[in-house]
Amino acid sequence: MAAIDKGPVFGGLSLILVCFLGSAGLRFADSAHAFSDEISEMAAFYPAAGAIPNVEEPVDSSDALLQAIKEREVQLDRKDRQLADREQELRVAEQKLAEQLAAFEIAQRNLEETLALADGAAERDIERMKTVYESMKPAEAALIFQQMETSFAAGLLARMRPEIAANVMGAMEPDAAYAVTLTIASRNTDVPIE
């Protein structure tokens, strides 16, 4: 049987081992370089002869930090109380506003009802007066219509039955009848025809 030559296999493993060791050495050199950069930065940050700060300084800093936190907490508590007070004021104002709005709506409804009653009463009164003037003799009614304000007389005559209104206007003086006619005719001039 022939002997196995282990020389080249061992040589290949040796080469791989050397590569691993070289890689580790390079990594260590990079780490050492980074470590030295970090130390240089710390020395620049703490300029007192490049020394690292004393252990007692963080204790003082922590006391100052604790004091600052307490002061901030007091400020925040004060702000919270102010916000709570303001929120309460807003709730009270909203409630008053809601009450005033409800009172306004009631007053508006009452006013609308009163106006509706007044309009109804005025309409009934005008209808009654129209009936009265329609039952009068045209000459007697004409004397009264001539004394009325022209727009009111025109409104009342426009509501009367046409044949009675014609008799009343025929008994009126020509100037008064003309003014009433113009008033009635001009009321709807702004109304679109089509």
C-alpha cells in the first residue's frame, strides 16, 4: 500500500490558519486605533490635563439634576393647576352660554308667536274694515278714502271686491283716485313676468 502524503494538506491548513491569525491581528489593530481615538476625544472633552472626571462630580451633578427635576415638577404642577382652573372656568362659561342660548331660543319662539298673533289680529282687523267699507255707500266711503294715506287706501281698495272698489274710486276726487291707482299698479312692477 502506498503512503499518503500529508505534506500538502498540512500546508493548506497552515495557510488557512495564518490567514485567520492575520485577520485577527488586523482587527485588533483597528480596535486599538479606535480605542486610542476614543481616549483622544475624552481628553478633549475633559480638558483638565486630559483627566477623566472625579467620581464625586457625578454626585454633585446628580444633586443638581435632582433639584432641576423637582423644580420642573413644581412648574408642571402649577401649570396643571392653572389648566384645571381654566378648564373649570370654561365649563362654567359653556354652561352659562348654553343657558343663555336656551333662554334666547325661548324668547325668539315667544316673539315669533306674538308676531304671528299680531299679524293674525292685524289681518282680521283689515278684513273687518274691508267688510265695513264694502257695506258703505260708495260716496261716503270715497270721502274717507280721500283722507287716508295713499298707500293704506290703495291696500284696502285692492282687497275689496272689484265692482265695489270701482264705485268707491269713481266717487273719489280724480287726483286721489289717480294716486291710489298708481300705488296699486306700481306694487308689483319688480315682479318678473316670466
